[in-house]
Amino acid sequence: IVVFAEPRCTDLFTKIRPDIYVKGADYNIDTIDKEEKSALSAVGAKIEFVELTPGFSTTRIIADLS
């Protein structure tokens, strides 16, 4: 897991070269950011989508830690 302050991770992807990129299933290959998708493809990252779990979100986890 990587926390980032930028609105998009395009530059970060080219630096850390992830093997896997995971998004919630509320996204799909056509709805993720096109520049991010291009950067992920350029570094050979596998893009996966996982089903959402009701009551759990990264936003909520971060809020609970604050």
C-alpha cells in the first residue's frame, strides 16, 4: 500500500514499477485514469479489480487512524 498526495500516480508508477495495481470493483479497465493505465502498462503492472466489502473503505480506515 502506498499513500500519495498527488491527484494522479502516473509519475509514482514509473518510479516504483508495481507488479500489481488493485482498484475496487466500482472501477473497471475503461474507467480508470487513462494516463495512469498507460503508465501501468508501460511498467508491465497487472491491473486487478476486487469486490468492495460493505462498511470498509480506505477513507474510513484513514479517518479511524486520525
